[in-house]
Amino acid sequence: MSIEDNKAVVGRWFTEFWGPDYNPAVIDELAAPDIRFEYSMHAPLRGRDEVRDFARSFRAAFPDLGFEWTADLIAEGDYVVGQWKGGGTQTGDAFHDIPVGSLPAGTGKRMRFSGVTVLKVENGLITEEIGLDDGVAALKQLGLIPAA
């Protein structure tokens, strides 16, 4: 696939997986069966089922969750890099996938943060999504670490 094809795959993934109008079907359509999925704020995941479970619980806890690109995608070979910002308000279920603690249901705490993600696209499927986010900012906003 071309670099532009890879950018189109990532653009669709970001819109339908991370955007405010979540489409769970995109996981089976664009994620490789054994996708590697890692962000500093969450436990590493492997495979579509783990990614699907993560998305379900993250969105159940933060019903208004949504992220958006803040710069054009950069691509080289199989890799696509994107810069983003976003967040949500924890008005839903309890959330336990945070390395330093958990949130009970409905805290009303809002998080907004940014990051950079590197995705690997092979044969039209995302095989890796590795993100570096400003987790410290999010953890402070959620009250899980003290504000300075």
C-alpha cells in the first residue's frame, strides 16, 4: 500500500475509533487480529478483543470521550504519526485501567490532554498503535495524583 493509503487507514481509524462518534465495527475492519496497542496511561493490549474491551470500558466511563488531530499526519513506509488532543468527562461507569488508581462511577471529573501516536499499517491493517500522551496532566485533572 502507498503512504497515502496508510494515512487514509489511520485517518479513518482515528475518526471512527477515537473520535466522538465511535464505530466499534472499525476494530474488525482496520485492526490486525493481533494488534499491539500501548499508551502510557493504560495497560498494554494485544489483539482485537482486548482493544474492543478497552474501548467499551473507556467509553462507558467517559461517554463524551473524543480526540482530534492537531496537525497533518506524517508517514514514511509502514508508519504513520499523528499529533492529537482530546479527553472527556467521567460521568459513567467506574474506570480501573489507570496505572496509579481507579475512578468510582460518575465522578464528573474532566480530563483534557494531548499526545503523539505512531501507528504501523501493513496490508491495510493497523498492526501497532503506540502512543505517548501527557498522562500526568490527565492524572492531575482526575485527582489521581496531586496537582503541583
